Amino acid sequence: MKYDLKAIMAHAWRIFHKAAVSFAEALHRAWLSAKAEPINAARIEAARAEAGVVETVNTWAGWKALGREVIHGEKALFGCDLIWGSHGDGAVYKARFFGLSQTA
């Protein structure tokens, strides 16, 4: 597997400036995030297939970053457990995904 070292270093700098940790710790967290990406993508696709969802999906925060709002009261189409590497502990969190049709 090849990693985008420029993206990992940029992520490490963002963590360093936001989290007030040493740069070594920020770089460690950035690598954890990079290694978790393919695992998370596989988990999302498996959950999407299991739920039978074919439309474009994203998390609430993901839609917000794209300039869209999830309509109030909408229920998530599916959820899955993802690895959160940028906190340094590799913790697992539950992510919920909403479809494009559920946004405004």
C-alpha cells in the first residue's frame, strides 16, 4: 500500500496546531489516520451494501463541510463502527450516514 506522504505531513501539522501535542505525537496520529482510511472505507461500503443504499452518503459533519444541511428529523440510513486515529488511541466510534436526498 502506498501512502500520500504529503497529505500525511499536512494532516500532522493540522493536528499539531489544533491539539497542542508534540509534533512527534501529531505525526503518529496522522499515520494512524492514514492507516485507518482503507479499513474505514471497507467498513462503510460493507454497511452500505448490507443496508441496500445506492445513493451518495456522508455523515452529518461531512455534509456540513460540503455546504449542505441534513433535514431536521431525518433518520440515518445506516451506521458503522470506524477507527478514529487522529486522537492517537485508535478508538472506535459509531458513525451514522445520511443520503443526499436527506439534505437541503
